Amino acid sequence: MLKKGEIISILGENGSGKSTLLNIIAGLLQSDSGAVVLNKEKIKGPAEKLIPGHAQIKMVFQAFNLAHNLSVFENIYALLPPIKEEQKLSKTRKILRQFKLKGLEEKKVEKLSGGEKQRLSMARAFASLPEVLLFDEAFSNVDSILQEALKKLVFGAIQREKISALFVTHDFRDALRYSDRILIMKAGKVVAMGTPEKMYQSPKNSYCAKLTGPVNLIPGNFLNRSTTKILFVRPEHILLREKGKKHHQAVVVNVFFVGSLYEIYVFWESAGLSLKAYSSIKYRIGEELSLDFCLS
């Protein structure tokens, strides 16, 4: 159940049914069974309704959903609710500023860049203040410089307006950062759901662990546990130290600088495992180290 003002992200491998689920919720696809309900009203699919969709559910597609015969200004203006003309013009100008479309008001859609079209698509979705917003990889066509600012703008607006939202993403960082809950799909089914903290710290299985961030899969008996059950060890839970006698021994096989730290790849010979860890120290390839594991 999606609560009012809640943001749920949807993760899953390609073909797991993420986009299909959004289209069913939006009333654009007919479900084989079950029902989608908004405010005690069943959302009808295309087999039950001449014009598919619902006025209070707006979807932002990876492919743009724009009125190509209208200007940027008209694309937004046309979707605003029936209010006084002065208010409507003011609201349109405000949305143009919010989504960094000021100066493009008179441009036709075919003259816009991919990023401008995506921003306009999002602006249109917000124009009528729907109860539910659906995003299907909606940020994929926005350049990286603008992407983070646009995400903060969009999710900030969702929270301020208390709009409920579901967004499909392949970026686990977005799911962790912006979600109240994360939903994971596989082969058309929901296999796990929970808060970002729970899904990251205590994943249900290896599939969920891999989707929510970098992870090392280590049999418990290799870490002096009385079980062969696979443990999900995040890179930040591996401490690298100078070689010592009392700790697990490993050799550095690769080092990558990623900004605030280094990604260190090591081979743990006695376990026959390659592991990923983080460090503020730039170790040398071939250097022998000791491993400590910080597990609860």
C-alpha cells in the first residue's frame, strides 16, 4: 500500500516487471488479476475504459509524453486546473522557473534537447498537482550536471506537496537516498520491501543485496561462524590493515580512486575469494594486507 506523501522506489533486473507495474497502476495496462485502488475507487484499465489513465495519477516516461504541436509555455499552461487567468499565468511562470525552462517558453517541443524535453515532461506532471506521480527511469535523459539538482528539486516538491510517488530506477543510490521504502521485483513478483536502511543492512537474499549496493558474498564458516550460510558483507565493513599474524591475509589486486576514498580489490587466498573494500589509503597492487570484518 502506497501511503499519502510516501515515496517508494522500485528496483529489479531488466525484465522483472517494473515498468509493467507502473503502467498497470496508471491504468494504461490491464492486469490479469487483482485491482489498483485510489481513494476507494478502482483504477480501470484500457479494457474497461475508452480513454486509459486516471486524472489523479500522472506518469513521467523515459520516452517523453509531450504535446508536440504546443510551445513549452503552452505544454504547462494547458494542464493547469481551471483557475483565474492571472493565477494561471503566474503558476505557469513559476513552474518554468522551478524546472529551469525559463527562456524556452516559445520554443516548440521538436526544437528542445533531450534534457529540456525531460524537464518539460516533469513540469507537466506537476502542473495539475496529482495525488500520485509515477516515474519510469525519468532522469535518464538529463545530463549529469543537471541531474542531481533536478532530482532534489523533484523529490523536494513531492514532499512539500505531499504527493505519493513511485519511481523505477537502476541506481541503488537514488533508491537509498530518496525513498521512504524500497520495493524489489523479480520475474513479475515483489520479492522484498522495506525501508532503505533495512534493505541495505539486512537484505533478504543475494539478489536483493546486489541490487541495493556493492556487496561481498562470504560463507559464514570463513568468518568463524558456525554456519555455511552466505553473509552479505558491504565493502565498508571490511577493514584493511598492514599484514599481521592474527588476521585474515589478502593481497591487493586492483586500486581505483573514486574521489573521497579508494576502492581496493583484494584476493583472500585461504578462502579463494575476491573482495571489494574501501580505504582512505592508497595501497599498492601486490601489497599483502590483513582483513578485519566489522559484522553485527
